[in-house]
Amino acid sequence: MRIYTAAGEAADLQEMLGADGIELCEISDLDELHAVPDPAVLFLSRGLLGGGGTHESLGSLPPHIVVVAADDGARSAAGQADRLFLAAPDLAPGDAPLLRALRSASRHAEVEAERVGLEGSADIAQLCRRIEERVHDLPPNSAKGLAQLDADLVRILETVRRHRETKGGSADRAANEAANDMDGAPATPSA
């Protein structure tokens, strides 16, 4: 999982998360993310909100760069640019909920990258809208809701990739299969 953060903030974030498999990359300007080809998470903080073109830069980020706001100022900026996935201030206290949120954001970034690869699929677009609605409907401090969202994202990725590898063909069929898997799966137990 690759996470981009403001210059000077990666060490603190790494210490807080203390998890393997996380690559933290520091950037000094949001425009640096326009050339990033792979799915990633932007842990947006006030440190990246300096310039006057913040909303334009956030709004024009590739869809496979998913934004998690680190603070209230970042939440406001990302919300105004319609790029907010989750906001750290809305999570339960502690490091585990933040790590879970960043992992979910990373999976969402992968789904977005897959969606771009299956462009033209109305069903894939609808499935992505359903996930976005679930994110926006999550109650604050909802560990259970975040765990369910994460499970749904994993299901979608697995189904779309499995379909692409074994069946080929229709992206809409993959989306329908993913939606059926998501709807038919048991709810994730409380976290």
C-alpha cells in the first residue's frame, strides 16, 4: 500500500501506524500526484493545502488516488473538491481505525484503477457509486461499517480480477457478479 503525505510527515505517520507493507512517500505539492500511475492513497493534511489552486488540484487528481483527510481543514478541502473518501477525525480514537481506513482507501484506489481499465461499463460505474454511497453513509467511529466496506471492496476486486483472468469478455458481467457477491455475503462481525 502506497500512501502519499506532506513533506516532513511520513516519519510520524509510520511510527503511528507501525505496519509492514506500507510505503510512505512525501510530496510537497498535490500536482506531483498527477503523474502517479498506480493506485495510492493521499493522506491529506494542512501541510499540502498551502497553494491557491488546492481545490482544482484535488478535483483533477486521477481517480486511482483516493483521499483520506488527516484533519478538519483537509476534510473541508477534500469535501469541496468532491474527493473525500474518509476523514481521520471521524474515526474512533487510536491507530487501528486509521490503519483500517487507509487500507480501505487503498483497496478503493485499486477498484478505481480496475474501473478505469474497464471503462465503458455502466455496471462497473454503478458498483463504484454504490461503494461511494456506503462510504458517505458510514456513521462516525463505525469500526463495523468500515470493516464491512473493506470486505465489500475486497470482494469486488477479487470478482472483477477473477472474471478478467478466467472468463474475459464483459466488464458488465464482472460487475454484476461482484454486486451479487457483495449483496449475498454475510455481514462482517463487529470490530
